[in-house]
Amino acid sequence: MGEGHGHGHERGAASQRRLALTLVLTSTYMVAEVVGGLASGSLALLADAGHMLSDSAALALSLFALWIARRPPTPQRTFGYYRAEVLAALVNGAALLAIAAGIVHEAWGRALAPPAVRGGVVLGVGLGGLAVNLVALWILEGARHESLNVRGAWLHVVTDALGSVAALAAGALILAFGWHWADPLASALICALIVFSAWHLLRDVVNVLMEGVPGHIDLDEVRAALATTPGVTGVHDLHVWTITTGVEALSGHVVVADDRATGPLLRALRETLHDRFGLHHVTLQLEPEGFDEPSLPI
């Protein structure tokens, strides 16, 4: 666990640098999108600027969560502050849904009476926003698989990049054909992308908070691997859950035929769990056959 904790600190430091650089990029260009949206009258640009504001808040929250998560365990929080990253991802997902609801409300009003929009300004600012988002995605790409927290920030930037594409399309249609209704339509498309991203993120976050089995682990396969180890006659009360992304834990009761040879058996079981399933944080209770354990409510 100590080695994994050390590697986690290294990954956390690298993720912090990536998030900090992305925060500077998105915050700077957000101002440009607000100015461009007000100057052109484009809801698509203002929606994209609002999403960039949420990106900046999400990135700042993610940075704070990474800092908290690197604090050592305490007697009150024996797993440390790893779950801070998961909670940050939950807030980011909820924020995405709230932003989408606000944009849909405004887009509906504009769809009924589309205002005049300066397509050239929308096109130029949208192109710049897309370039900034693509650079931000490139920066975050190397860390998005290491943490739900970073993945949440990455999803913010992905949907913002797609929002820039929608704003570009709206600007081109307005400039070429005078189709001002393309602006609220682009805003609605941005919302659909935001909701899609938020749903998948929140689904994974809830699974972690409900201590569900990680998606890449088959509990029945783990149970079979333990049960077929020589010297094992039964397995029960088996649990596998996620503490934070990349940190899974397992606990279980293993019934043994000969409780006098527990050392080699325990070593074999731990090696199986490590080599086949990548589980490092393992707690196993070895029990002799016929062991009568008091029944518990859970």
C-alpha cells in the first residue's frame, strides 16, 4: 500500500500541473467568449462562455481535490482523503446538468423569436475557442484515465470543444444564409452533449459512492479464483469496491481445510488477487471449517 500511495502522489502532482495549465487557458479565453457573445448577440457563444466558466470552476475544484487527496491518513480518516476526488467529480457532474438546464431555458425563448446575430464574430470567436479547447484536451489526455476527478474536468473541456464546433457551425450558417435560428439550435445541441457527458460521469461516481464492484472486475470470477486455490473449501462475504480511481479494495472470508498452514495459503491468495485482478489493498479472514461466526446485520 505504501508503494501505491507513493505512485499516487506522483500521479497527483503530474495531474495538478496539467489541471493548472488548463485552468489558465480556459479562464483567459472565457473572457474573450463573453466579450464576443455580447458584441455579436450570440447565445451560442454566451452558452459556450458559461460552459467555460464551469470548466474553470471545475478545474479549480479538481485542483483543490487533488491537493486534499494527497494528505496522509489520520486516525479518523484511515483511508486518507482519496474520496475528495470522487466528491469533486460529483459536483462537476451536477454542475454540468445545472448549466445545461439554464441554456435550454434561454435557447427556448430565442427559438420562438430569434434575435439578429453577427455571424462573423461568432465564427471568429468560436474558432479561437475550439483551438484553446483542443490544446486543453491534449494537456489533460495523459491524466484522464487516472482519476474520476480529472476525467470530470476533461469531460467539461470535451463538451466545451464540441460547443465551440456548434458555435462555429451556427456562425457559418448565419453568415452564409442569414439563418439566425441556427444560434439557439446550436445552444440546444451543446446542452445535449453536456447532459450526455454528465450522465456517464455521475453514473460512475454513484457506483463508487455506493461501493459497487468496479466495472473492470467480475466478482464471480474473483470468487472462483479464490475458491479453486488448493487448501480453500469455501468463500463468503466477498466484497470489492473502489476507494478512488485506481485504488480498489477487497475483503472476504476464506474457509480453509487446514488452519495450521495459513501463511503459504494467504500468500498464494494475495498473489492471485494481485496478478489476475490487480488488487493490492486486500483483507482476508481465514476460517477453519465449521467456524461459527455470529450473524451480522450486514
